[in-house]
Amino acid sequence: MSDKTSKSHLSLRIPSNESDEKFISGISSVYEAAKLRSASKDASLDKYHSPVKFSWKEFWKTMVYENLPPVIFSPLATLFLEKNLNRAWHVSQNRMLITLSTKHHSLKEIIQTWLIVYPGSWLMNIGLYFALFTDKELIMNIDPFHMILAYLLLFMRRLIIATKYGYFRPEDTERLCLPAPDWDRNKTNRRLVGQGWMTPWLFPGIIEDELTVAMDENDICLQAIPFEVDRASLESLMKQESNDLFPQKTSASKEQEVASGFILYNIIKSVYSSPTIKNFSFIYFFTAFSIALTPFIVKYFYGTPLFGMNPYEITISVATLIGFFNGFQLLMFGLVCSVDYERRYQCSKKLGDLVTYPGLCISNLFSNAGSNQIFIDLQKRINVFSWMNMRKVLRSFGEAFYLRIQSYTSILIFYSLFCVAILNLIIWTELRHHISTMYVICVIIFFISSISLFAIYKAIKLQSLSAEHRDFIRNEIFIIEEEIWELKLDDGNKDRLKDLTSAKALLEQVDESINYKELIYKPTTILGYAANNGVIGSVLGLVLTGCIFAVQGFVSTGMEYDAAGWFNF
């Protein structure tokens, strides 16, 4: 049976089974499949994707576009930065700086943008200006720190958006400057961690595209690298539904061999085809409403006018409410980070289970499958070669999203630390503030820190799996070495001895590769450091120390509030 794939949305090349077979037919040995570019007979090697690199140029351009008010100032900025009227127009449309074209967006999206997004953005800027520069006598019922906290939340969201474009591939960035349909809203949604990456089952073809990119990045064609299984496992696998791009067998597969791309694709699909956190929407909406409503609830109990008494105060209060509600997106990013770490952990675990006797149950890959186990014996050199190449590709799967996720986790942590710093600034310098500010800062620190620490925990869990797999490989080498010695002593089967010796030599390279690439060179990082218990301890220590320091300041300064909840030094 065949599961037809949707049209690819890649910018450089359109993957197909025909192009894979053309490549396979042109190579003579399996090792050539692990050097895709040099083994390819195609002269246009620039069609293959290279590892993604962060672009500071795109990051700073996006920071300019996002932080300038839309409709007027940010579209004008595109004229200076893009240096071309046509390119500036398409950038303005694709980045929604002044949404007008129905070719780039649906009419519904355009109306929502003009009625909600643009007025909200302008109101946030006006509210911040009023809170900071209006005569204090005119905003006596308003605590400016509410507006500062809300705008800082918005700024962090914009920082995340700038990071997203910083990790865009050059070919995609270029298409953002071209007329529709070179780029449209659907292509944007497919690149969003909260939409395409969070719910890939709603965006057919995204898993196939990202797996193709991962193979290109590692210079590997997995469909040309088979592994050997027993006959029962082969029969079970051949009964399962296949994908056009990743069938069970190719011309490189022998009688009892299966294409490694088929197995890896189905490992990924089995994990990414469903949500991993129950009540996801409830969690982030609850936290967002808690943050947004806390200052107003506290003000209500103290009898302070909720939205003020004059146009300045009302404007600031409404802007604050919009800013806090907009913060649900930042909370969503934190939850998405934990989801992505968990999905990667599950994929890596299944890949590890394949080589751990008795193997991986086939029902863990295919729904309505039997109870047979799929076991890849690492005492066979071909299986060692295919398993390690599958591992390389899996580590790079969705790498642009993966790098963004690690950055988003760090941004969330920084927002918590900023709030801790503001809390200490208010207390130790005894600035005028309303008691509701204390409550909302504590709520923000609690929720943001909890979500951040949960994401860090998932990152540590993922990173520790590499060490576990390396330990397994080293134990496998140890056992094989003993078996080789006994075969030599007993003058045993020469073919068996040859297989074990060659498998051991390759496993030693696997051990070194895992140690260097996954534990030293490109580990999962938080704040630039490899994810481990020390990182989570440091983050938790900073937050708790900051909060305890604030409590000490509160007690030592003897802060007291009036009946309306105001502290006036």
C-alpha cells in the first residue's frame, strides 16, 4: 500500500523516489550513499540543503520591522533596508507590516489584522509613551510598572520572532521578497513552531520535507543504505503502509534488507503525528489569563479604579491588558519547547530500542500492527553503518526548528530573570508602586519559571539519552571483543570472526562520533551550555536567590501600603 505524499514546499529541490533511485543506480557501494554530493552525478550540487546558520543581518532587520509601529513606520523601514520598492512591498506583505494584498493573505486575515493587530500594536506604543512621559499628576491611578512589564512581554515575543527569521534558510528569506505564490501565508505557517511544527499532521508534507533537508545536511541518502533484519520482521514490515518517498525497499536493498529511510521516517511519523501534552490549550490560556487579570483583580479588592479616571489612564490600562493577554504567545512558546524536546527524546529512544534486544515492537511504529519485534543486530557491520547514519539524520531533523527552540527556552529564562530584577529594583530603591505590581510580578515569575524549568527538564532528558546510548555502544564493543577472543582461541568460524571484527571497528567510530558530536560539539544547549542538572540548578538558584533577596529587602525597608494599595516613599 502507498501513502501518497503532498507537494513539497522546499525551496531548493523537490524530493522524489525517482531522483533517489537515479542516485542509487549511479553508486556502486553503500558507503557512497553517505557522501551524497561527491557521489552524485548531478552537476547542480547547490540544490542540496546545507546546515542552517544564524543570520545576524536578518535578526536585526526583523527587530527593526517588529519594534517599529506597523502600517507607517515599519513599511517605510523596508524601503531603506531592502533597497528596492518591489522587494519592500512583498516583504511588507509577507511579514504583515501593512497587509493589503489578497494574493498574500486571505480577506479574513486582512480584516482581522486591521481590526485587532494593528490597533493593538499602536495602542501598546502609545500606552508606553503615556506611562513614561505623561505628567504624573495625570496618571495617579496608574502604576507605570504594569505597562513596562506588559511591553517587556511583547518585546520578548518580538525577540523570538527575530530569532525565527535569523534561523531562516537563505533561500526562504529570498522568497519572502518575491511575489505570491513564491511565498504565502501557508508557507509562513509551516515555519511557525506554534503551528506547523506543533501540529505537523495539519500540514501534509512537512515531515517529509524536513527529513529530506536533514539528509541533505548530513550528505546522506538513507534510501540507499539498507539494514538487515530477520525474515519474520521483514514480512511484518512489508505488510505496512509506505510513503512514496520512503518505501520499504529500493534497488539498493537485498533479500532480507530494508531501507533505513523507511524505518526512520516511520519512527518520526509515529511520534510527530499526535500531541504530547494533554490539555495544552487549557494550560497556556489559564496562565495567560492569570497574568493578565491579576493586577486588575488586586486593584478591584483595594478599591482602585480598574482602568483609571481619565483618557490617559484608560489608554494605559487597556494597553496593559492587551500586552498581558498577548503574553499567552510567549507562554505557548515555552510549552512548545518542552513538546519538541519530548518528541526528539521519544524518536531517539525508539532508535535506541531498535538495537537493544529484543528490539522495538512494530506496533510502536504502525497502528493496527502485530506484536512482532524489529531488532537491528549491531554485530553486523551493515547494521552499524545504517544505524549510525539514521542517528545522524535524526539529530538534524528539523534543525532550524531545533535551534530556534533552544533559543526560545533561553529567552523565556531571561524574561523571568528580568522580572526578578525589576522586583528587586522596586523594593530596594523604594519606588512608588501599587501592591498589584508585587502580585503580578510574582505570578509572572512563577508561571514563566515553571514553564522554563519544565522545558529545561525535557532538554536534559533528551541530552542524557546520548550518554545512555554511548554507554550501550561501549558495552557492546566490550562483549564483541570477548567473543572475538574466544573465537580466536578456539579457531572458530572465520566468517563470524571477520564480521565481528569489522563491526567492532565501526562501533568504535560510532562511540567516538556520539561522544564528540552529541556531547561536545553540538549538544542540546540552554543559555549556551550543554543541558544538564547543573544548568537547571543554576537557573532555579538565580530565580530563588533573586526572590529571597527581594523578600529580605521588603522586610528590611519596612514597606507599608495605604488603604488603596499604594506605596509612597
